[in-house]
Amino acid sequence: MVNIAVLGYGTVGSGVVEVIHTNKEIIDKRAGQEIRIKYVLDLRDFPGDPVEQILTHDFNVILKDEEVKVVVEVMGGVEPAYTFVKQCIQAGKSVATSNKELVAAHGPELLALAKDHMVNFLFEASAGGGIPIIRPLNSSITADEVTEITGILNGTTNYILTKMANEGADYADVLAQAQKLGYAERNPEADVEGGDACRKIAILSSIVYGKNLDYTTIHTEGITNITKEDFQYAKVLDAAIKLVGTTKLTDGVLYSFVAPMMLDSRHPLSGIDDVFNGIFVHGNVLDDVMFYGRGAGKLPTASAVVSDVVDAVKHMGKNIMTIWDAEPLEIGDFSQAVNRFFVRTASDSEETVKEIFGDVEFVDAGISSEKAFLTKTMTEGSFAVLKNRLADVKNVIRVAF
């Protein structure tokens, strides 16, 4: 029997307890021995919940108990999660976490520490929720040079954009609905401004390339400027608007960014709607691979966490190699990244647009008060210079077609 502890009894933590109890027989069989939850740590009490029988408010009870071999960290945030996880690893306990903030900020350090102590630091749920992605990148897609990894990595923003597309609704109205349904937090900034997706693409890129992509260096934009008019144009172009995080190899240089993009209907990510996520990987030998599923949610995320618990139990006393060094992953200057752009302008004439941008493709969605067009492919820096020559830009969205 292996004793484990769960740090945090919120949405994911309660999901972990539920998954282990619901699928106990099959989980124990796959782990090779019985998994028993000995403690759940939380500051709160839960009267009437069976978890009260194993609830503790003192982290040190878990830390000092030598019978606890695996710790699940689902508290969220960097502190005190970082301190607790580090102390657990130093005490010879493996850790499984869904905490993207922790992994993005301290991943290589905690992996190295786990290796030194012959335990494991596992984080399958940190970048794709319930989608198996870390393990395939770490152990399956190893014969290829990965030239692109692009994902719809945030269920909240994908839900909002899907509702805007299907219902012709305004961003503010759909956000309020998402908050009411519990898909968006009361303070949704981390989701809608792209921070959540930024951390996730940093984690995925670091695993793919084996070096540390500092998420603070990634150019990041959110969806707050997307309007229902943008979707009218997208419909004319047979495209979907999605918030994507991407790292792509172009002419030997890696470029990484998070931003809304118009994806052609043939793009593998264009049809992923609602709270679902998708991750597209291109390898120079393998070609295209897609990973799809629920990127968030109580039970899907908990399922991924428990799969890490099983892995930790199966590899007791053995460190599972994960190549993610602290050495910085070099990415190119974003101003040199090459993209194509969709532009809406309120007062510039077609003649002015052509004079500034040269050969463009105008798009007519029946909105008489503005002009819209697609540029040719150019660098971000060149586009920024040309855009500043326009008198009244209403919005800009990068396009992938």
C-alpha cells in the first residue's frame, strides 16, 4: 500500500479524491499496489464531508510522515505551493501537480531537485488539463525535430469566442454569462488577457526543446479587443477566431507568442469549440499530430493528476527522466516574427490602404462604416510601422491562411 496526501481541497483537489475513490480498483491495478489517501490539507473545514476524517490544517504533519510517499499539489499559485513542493521533494516524496504557475516559474529547478533525491516531479495536468500531452511530448515524440507546437490552451477564452461566433454577441455579455456558469473567474484577467495560455505554451515548449522558455519573454495578447464585427468578417473568410499559443521554428529561429488568430476552416484547430482545448504538433518526420479534449474542469484535470500519481507509484525509487534544463531557450525577437494580418480601419480609403501596404485583399462583410483587408506576409516590426501610418485602426488580428 502507498500512502498519498493531497494539498488543497478545492475544485481539482476534491476531484482527485473523487477519481481515486470512484476508480479505485482499476487505479490500484495499474499502479501495482493499493493507493490510499492518508491526508488532505486545507485551511477550511468541511462539515459533513467524509474528507473530514483525513483532513489536516498543518502541512508539517504531511511533511514529517515518512509513510506518505506521493504528494498531490493542487493549491494553485506560486506560494506557498513552491515551498511545500520543494520541502516534499527534499523529504523524498514524489509530487504530482496541476499548478501551471508553479511549473512555469520553477519547473527546471524542481525537476533537477527531484532527480537529486531519486523521486519524481510530475505535471501532466499543468498544460492541457485532461489532455495527455506532457507524457507524449516527453516519451513518444522523441525521434523528431519539432518545428511547431500551437494550441488552444484556455477553455474560458475558447468558450467566450465560440459563443460570440455562434450568437453574434458582444464580448462583455458573453464574459458575464461565462462567469455566471463558472467558466470564468470573477477576475478573469489571467484567462482573457492571455496569461494562462502563455504559461502553458512556455511549459510545452520547454518540454519539446529541453530548455527553459521564460514565460515573461513571450509576446502575449488577450481577447478583450475582439468584437462581434470581427466574427462577421471571419464568416466571410470561412475562418474561426481562436486564442492560440504558439512556438514555431522559422528559418532556424524559434518565435513564440500568444494572440487571437483567424484560422482557416481547414486548420486542425479551427473546429475546436466551447471549453475544449486542442494542441497541434508538427515534426519534421512525424508530420502533424493533434491532441484534443477537455483542457480544464474538475474531473478531467483530476484524471490527469491521478495518472501522474500512478506513474509515481510505479516508479518508486527511480527518477523518470524529463529533459528540461534551466538553460534559457533562445527565441527570436518578436519584431522579426513573420505573420499575415487582418486589419479593420474606420476612415482610411482603399487608395490610402494600397499606398501604405501595397497589394492587399479587401474583405467585405457589409459594414459600410469601415474598410477591412488582409495584408501580405511580413514581419511584426514592418507591420507595426505601416499600421502607424493608418489614421484610425479599429482592430488587428493575425491570420493563418
